[in-house]
Amino acid sequence: MIQGGLRDMPPMGSVAVRFTIAAVVMLGLAGILHRREGGRAPAAWLWILTGTLNFAVPYSLVYYAETQLPSGLVSVLWAVFPMMMAGAGHFLLPGERLGRVQWLGFALGLLGVFVLFHRDVAAFGDAGLEAGLLLLLSPLCATVGTVLLKRYGEDTSSVLLNRNSMALGAMLMLAAAFALENGIELTWSVRAWASIAYLAIVGTVVSFGLYFWALRWAPANHLSLISYVTPCVALGLGWLVGGEQLHASTVLGTTLIVGGVVFAMRKP
């Protein structure tokens, strides 16, 4: 879906419009949903970090990476997020410690990333390698933001947190679009706006609304398994619909990463 919009719009402008729409929708829904959910208002430092580390920085990097790499490959590389969450939870979150089998999962996952970089990412030249390395900062930032949110925001209203974080993220990405792309170049194509509208409502408002709500109670490393589904779907759609090539190294790297996630998420 992201690459559907990027065919007609620049990356920073596309992600900025997506989160601006999502923030406006959340502003309209927050009052109603907060009364049903409860929870205290989030501390300013918490929603500032969430808006920056979970929204602005990771999604800007993902959109940039998808201008250089196929969407399926980007999704597979981002799937290291559950392993990063498991490792961070081991050291920083009570009750989420790992055993030997989980650390084996980390080793498999890192081997999968190496296979993808060695064959698939390297095939796109220096620009592809740069985009791939920058992309790995995206799940790392999201891991830091999620750990802080889980540790200090369990009794915080996920609705108000989402509202404030999305608004800040949208403003930061709008600023980046104007600074890096000389403003937002809007293209009035059905394909671009259908992609942005779907990602804003379903991929942002609904998904993050449910994710942050569930994070108040569920273990952070288990909840991060949502990211495990995305690469399988993205690879399949990219191959069937987008005309993206599916190499043996892609399948091997994906298998190693998915296998690593499975081991990393097993109970000690």
C-alpha cells in the first residue's frame, strides 16, 4: 500500500499527509473513546517521545526505504522489531526475561538479516545498502519508544496518548516534508489518495489505537509479534501483484527471521 502512494507522491509528503489525516480523525474520536476507556492523561514527555520514536522517525525511514527497496524486502527487514523488543524487555521490563532458546532466536534472526543484506539489499547498489541500514534504525527507535511506554505508561489513556503523539508526529513529518522536499507536492490521483486514506484510517488510527490499548495489559514482546505477519503478506502481494522478484535468498532470509522470532517469543 505504501508504494502505491509513493508512485505519485514524494516520501515525506506522503507520510506527512497520512499522519495528518490520522491525527485529525483521532482528535474527533478522542473525547468519546477516552470516556469509555478511562486512564490518566499522558505525561508530556511520554507523548513527545512516542510521537517522535514510534511515529515520526520510524515511518519517515520506512517511506524513504521504500523509494529504494521493494516493499516486501522492507517489511522483512522491519520484522526484526519483535526480536529487538524481546531483547529490550529482557533487560528493562519486569517479567519479560529470556532463556537460552530465546537467545538462539536472536542469532537466527540476525543471520537472516545478514543473508538479506548480502544478496537482496546489495543487489540495489550503494543506495539500497544505505536505505537498508537506515531502515534498521526504524524498529530500533520503535523499540525504545515502546519500552518507555510499557514501563511508564500502563495506566495512561491510550486514546489521549495516540491523539497527542499522532498530532506531534504529523507536525514533525510536515516540517520534514517542507525542509527536504520544498513543500508537499500533492498529486490528485485516485491511487495515491486511496493508499493514503487506507493507511491513515486502517493502518494508523485503527491499528495503533488497538496496539496501544492492548499494550496497557499485554506483554510488550508478545504484542510485537504483530510485525511477524506483515512481511509474509507483503512478500506475497509484492510477488503476485507488484511484480517484485522473489529470490531464493529472500525466502531463506525471511525464513531465518521468522524462525528467529518464533524462538525468541517462546516462554523460557
